[in-house]
Amino acid sequence: MTLNEEIKQLKEELDVTIVAHFYQKDEVFDIADFTGDSLELAKFAARDTKENLIFCGVGFMGQSVKILAPNKRVMMPKIACCAMAKMIDVEYYDQNVKILEDAGITKEDIMPVTYINSSAEVKAAVGKMGGYVCTSSNAKVIIQSALKSGKKILFVPDRCLGQNIAIDMGLTSCVVGDGSDPKEADIICYNGFCSVHQLFDVEDIEFYREKYPDILVISHPECKPEVCAKSDFVGSTSQIIKYIKELPLEQKIVVGTEYNMVNRLREKNTYILSSTKPECPTMNETRLEDVRDTLLSIKNGDFHNEITISEETRKYAFEALNRMFEL
Ligand code: 13P
Ligand code: SF4
């Protein structure tokens, strides 16, 4: 029996749904029951009625489902941690709040917003301060709403997403520790970033524009602000796919996001905005064998890599996530 046949058979036997992010390897992506961006996956998985959920993605994604649906058994073939999410923990978060306090901004005047690419603990710290979670597809709406509080936004952990939203909304921003006065900024960004999306540069855009003058440049908002500013379209993974699917086949496109996803769009005239292969190492950890082993673990009752979160953390993290869903 092939691995694919084994997986198909186990799925038929068990009460399980498999979901996968667009950055997963093709072999994993192809066997998923549902695929999507971070927001779509969290929404779908939390509402799914099967007892078991196998999440093929990175750690914060599986955790988000567990926060939203605590009674569901959530398992991950690999608990691979997003490198950006790893750049912040509660200690660093508290240190950043303290830096702002030392600069003359009281804690009561800070409205934190965390990108969904963060741990349950960081989401809980944000939730405790009355803050929000956002994703790349709704960050602007969430920040618009958070600003109604009249407070300064502390945006964690992705400085690029925070700065890109500030530029888009005509607001001022700074990065904690960049030497500027945070009191002058509307959005104060934590100094985190995605190493994969840092691979795209303005020079790459210039190279493609010179080679193909009518090419469209598309990027993810985790790319540097100067890259997004020179792009024709900026959006979440799902928004990028939708935008590309609506373009005529002959339209040349260059995309600045993760390799597996862009490679699947190659039936169009698609190029990748980098001379190196921009693969997300942690997304790529999950293999078909790992999915099969996780299914087998459900069958054997030992539930491989099950996500657990303490109720105290879950409660506050839920508040931050739920404020996003309420919007
Ligand atoms: P999306 O929400 O756009 O799927 O992004 C998730 C991510 O980690 C991009 O690097
Ligand atoms: Fe995290 Fe970047 Fe990988 Fe997305 S591409 S999961 S932000 S490391």
C-alpha cells in the first residue's frame, strides 16, 4: 500500500479532519481536507465538527484552534515553530511595555495588537491588556478599530506588517529601540520579522520590471515596507491566490512569498521574487510520513503531538482572538 493509500484508509476509519496551510509541501497540501490562510484555517478548524484535528502548519496555528475550540483534540504532525513567533515571549513583551513606560507612555495608554504569528502566552498577555489578535488579511481593520481607543498601538511581533499598515493608513510608526521617540508614533512596532520574507528586495523588483516592463509585482505584508511600497498588490496568502487566479493567463507576475505556494501557481506566468529559494524551514518540516504517523497515533490512542494550553492562558488568549472575530 502506498503512503497516500494508507492515509486515505486511516482517514476513512477515524473521526478526523486534516487542514494545511498554503506553505506546506505539495505532498501534504494535496491530502488536506481544507487549505487556507491563517485566518481561514483558524475559523474553519474551530467550527469543524470532527473530534480530531490534524493541523499541518506551524505551532501558533494549531494553538489558535485549541484556544478557540478547547474541547477539540488538536494534533500537529510536527510542532514546528514559526521563526517570527519565536522572536517574542512574555518576558520580551513585558520588557517592551516597560520601555514604553520609561519613555513616558503609561500602560493604560497602550493598546496592544499581536499578529496571529505569536505564542498562546503572548496572545494572553495582549488579551489581559484588552488587546487584539490580527492576521495579515485583517490587520488594517483591527488596527482601525484598536485606534478608536485613543491609545498608542503596540504592534507585536512583526515590525514589517506594523509599518506597512501604518504607511497604508497614513499613520506614523517606529520600531522599539530604533532611537526614535515612541511618543511621536501612532503604531509602535516590536522588532521582529520573518526571515523568509526578508529575502525579497527592491533590487529584485527592479530586475523584473526592467526585464518585463508590464510585469505585476505581488507581495505579502511581511515583506519590507520598501518592497510593499513598490508592489502592485499586497495581501495575505489567500488574497494573493485570489488576485492571481483572476488575472489573464498571459499576464506575467512575480510573487514575494513562500516557495511552495508560489510554485503551485506556476500554471500562470509566475516568477519568484528572489534568486534563492524562499522556503519556510519550519513549514517544510511536515512530511507525509508524519501525517500518517499522527493518524496512526489516533488509532492507537496515544495522540501524537497533541496541543495543550493551560486554562489561564487560554482564557486571556481567547479574549484577544475573540475581539478579532467580533470585528
Ligand atoms: P497568512 O495569514 O497570509 O496565511 O500568513 C501566514 C504566514 O505565516 C505568512 O508567512
Ligand atoms: Fe513564520 Fe515566516 Fe514561516 Fe510565515 S514564512 S510561518 S512568518 S517563519
